[in-house]
Amino acid sequence: VLPAARSIYAHAAVEYEAMRLVAELRRVQAISRTTAMSLYMLEGERAWERMPRLWIRSDGYELNRPFAGDVRVHGALPLVRFYQETMNNTPVVFNQNSGIAQSWSNNMTIRVYVAGHEEDALRVVIDRGARIRLRRGAYNAADEE
């Protein structure tokens, strides 16, 4: 009974965390429409950075909102892990047009999983056009091109 319960938990927890990450990314993308524009001070000097940045960590993610001066950390459910398969250690940053603020050569793929239950893993993919989608099934590097 215990292995079956753990498998059910792994599937539900991964689904929840992946959907929550997609929602957070879309919220950051929407916020960036109004906050990503550069502000200029006297004599054309550029003001501080205002774009929110989402950093993926193994046990959750961290949202830095420089314009509000705060950091918000989301800790994942027990046993759930995040792994940035591509574009490792690169934050997610959107520009004022909801596009990717950095120049990416590939899609960013974030795997959400429970160790020992990789068959239930889900991948959150952000492509160069800033489309955010959820991918189920095995990872295939050819799909990222």
C-alpha cells in the first residue's frame, strides 16, 4: 500500500508544482509588461533595474522583484524537485513586450519531478518566443531545437 500511495502522491505533487510554476511564470510575464521599461533620471541617466527575475532552485524557485525591493521564495512540496535542464543558472526575465529579455539560443526546460518517480516528471518549457507550456513524457533534445 505504501509504494502505491507514494506513487499517487508523486504524480499529484508534480502536477501541482508544475502548474503553479507555469502560473507564476505567466504572472511574471504580465507584470513585466508594465515594469520592464527602463526609467531615466536627469541628463538621460538610466535608473535602476526593474524587471522581475525568476530563479529556479532545486527545492523551489525565487522571485526577485527589484522595483518592489523584495524577494519571494516558493518552497516545493515535500520530495518534489526542480531541475533546469537547459539554460542552467539563467534566470527567467521578460521584457515590456512579454518576450524574453535575454538572447536565448535554445528553449529553457525545467523538469519538475520526485526522485524515484521520473516517469511522472513534467517539463515546463519556455521557448524563444516566450511561450510557456507544459510537456509530459520523456525528454527529447531534438524537440528543443
